Amino acid sequence: MGSGSQKPEAREARRASLSHSGFWLLASGFLLVATLQFAYSQQQNFDNVEIKVLPVQGNVYMLVGAGGNITLQASEQGVLLVDTQFAQLSDKVLAAIRKISNRPIRYIINTHYHADHTGGNEKIADVGKTLNVGPGANLQRPTATIIAHINVLNRMSAPAGQQAPTPSGAWPTDTYLTAQKELYFNDEAIEIIHVPAAHTDGDSIVFFRKSDVVSAGDVFVTTGYPYFDVQAGGTINGVIDALNRIIHIAIPKHEQEGGTYIIPGHGRLCDEHDIVEYRDMVTIIRDRVQAMVKKGMTLEQVKAARPTKEYDRRYGSTTGPRTTDTFVEAVYNTLKTKK
């Protein structure tokens, strides 16, 4: 990266804040399929979880506790959230929001359907209000609008075999079917972009154009190898396509540092350089496994070949719900079946 190791002062401040304020926290259940996420959320003690707030840039903040990171945009018109963490943390999330803004919560955008990102939907939406409902109207809907891709609603409203039943009050109230949905709020253009067959079949990334921040959801995490929910339409190639889409949006400020900031689904605040390195790692592993599949190697042979070897110290795990072996198995299976 050349002289990029000499980070700008603002970048150093953010990294120090992340390191010293516990922004590496994540719920261990985030790598589980949705059913196991629900079970985990019922067993975990959330009493000691603290919701930490990090100013990112512009009108955008990052909230970290247990479960997926929350992106918050706040200004005169009110508050917009991307994801809501676990249901059990809703009161703490609301308290953290009120440290930033006393304005009404107008919108919640869900990046996908998993409970560690949508669990707080119902309670947080219930305290919000949406303005300007209907053509030419100046009314207030009694709850915040929950926006997501249509596949999020499909999975939350018909959860058989996918996750525990989701209360209807947590379901999206405004869905989109196209490649993206546009929203203008707090004097800022917001792009909600569908990235298909990535972490799930209903993933959205959210681009705050004026603040120059991307909320990535679980198509990008800094805490381990990517997890794609095969049962919910996720694939390794879709994850790589989603990472490339974010890279296409991001513009660095100086020597690959700063500029567009990316809030991952789990882990620390990032910029373009971070996501490029992550994309390259995932692509290299995908290509290695693909070559082995073409040679007719079995899953056990692929695992024994250790296609992730040089990355395991940074991203690998031999224990817990999502190990390096299970990641390699998921990559192998999606490539083997050409999904």
C-alpha cells in the first residue's frame, strides 16, 4: 500500500475508537442459520451488552452491540436506521438513538431477514412515525416504515424450515422488486441496492450518497470468512459480486485510506482498501476450490488441501458454530451444484 501505512489523523482516531471502545464485539450466533440465531438469542444474556455509538461521517453513525451493526442517519426530518439487532436489545438501542437525536424514527431498512439484524424491528418501529403517507397527503403513519427487498418479507412471513416465527409487526411494510430502491431523506439521496444470491437471496446494501457511507449488511464482515446462507439462496459467487458492487461505489480519499466508509454487518468500520483486500481473499479461495471441483476432487480432499491456509490466522476458526471447514464445505457445495 506504499506510504498508506501512515494513516490520516481522522482515520487513526476512528481506528483507535474502534479498538479501545470494544467495536470488535459481535454475537457468536451471527454465523448460524436463522433457526440457530433465534435459539441463541433466547439463551444469551443481554443484560451486560452495551450499545456503543461511533460517528462515521456526514449524518451517519454506527451502533454496535450484539448482533449485526446498525447504521443510523439523523437530521432535521428524523432518524433512519439500517437494521435493528436482536429483539432483546431494543430498549438499549432506543436509548442509544436518543443520545444522537430526539427526532422521530421514520424509516428502518433491513439488509436481510436474519434475526440478529431484524429482531428489533417491531418495538423500534412502534415508537416511530412515518410522514407523508399517500399521494399529496400530509399524514403520519403510526409506525416507522420498514423497507426491504421482497424476499425478506417472503422469508419472514413464511418461515417454515427457515427460522422461528417472526411477529407480523416486524415484517417489512414497504418492499421493492427491482434492482434498487431510491429514497430522499434528511437532505440526502439514499440508494437501497439489491445484491442477489449473496449472503441470502434478499440482501440489500445501502448507500448514503451525501455522507459517502455504505451499509453493507452481512455480504461483508471483518470478523471471519464470509457466511452465505445456502438454505436462503446464498452463494459464494453472489458474495463476490456484492463485494465488487461496493468497491464500484467506494472512492478512497488518499492512498486508499478514508473517503467512502463501509459499515460491515459485523466488525469494525472500513474503507475501500479493507474491502478490496477482503474481496481478493474470497476470490482467491473461490478460484482454488473451483479448480479442485473441476479436477473431480471430493470434499474431504478439498479440505485436506487447505485452500484457505494463508488466511486462516486472520479469518479462520476451528471451534464454534462456523469453522473454516464449514466455510470450505459451503463454497464447495455451491460451486459443485453450479448455483
